[in-house]
Amino acid sequence: MRYTCVLSSEKDGHFYIGTNSDLRKRLKQHVQGRVTSTAYRRPLRLMPFQHVRTSAGSWMHHTHMHSVAIASSGKQVGTALDY
């Protein structure tokens, strides 16, 4: 099972979109500041996420969420894939 999640920075209002196979572990890394892309953007808020059965499906959802976030907010969106 893969997860696509969106993190919102309470510091600068920007978004981070990522996909991974262990959501709890990855969130813990973000909260502890161990992810370069979000360490300086803490605190972070987890937005609704979705589980996807395959890596291909997760990538498609990730790409869609990325385009929606840019179109709706006009703000910079960071991205990462965690294989």
C-alpha cells in the first residue's frame, strides 16, 4: 500500500506533497526535522491523504495533487518520492 499525503507549512503557508509506503514513519521524520525539504518549514499540518494500491497509482495521484495545489494556491509546492 502506498500513501500520497500533503503537508501544509504553518510557517510559510507552502505545501509539500509526497508519496511513501510507511506514512507514520515518514510523518515522524518530517516532525523531527529529518527531511531536508520540510525541516525549515515546521510546524507542519497533515492534510487529508489517500492510500493507493500501486506505485503507479500513487505517482498519478501525487502528480494530480501537485497540479491542483499549484493551480489553487499559486504557492510553491515542494515534492518528494520516497521509494
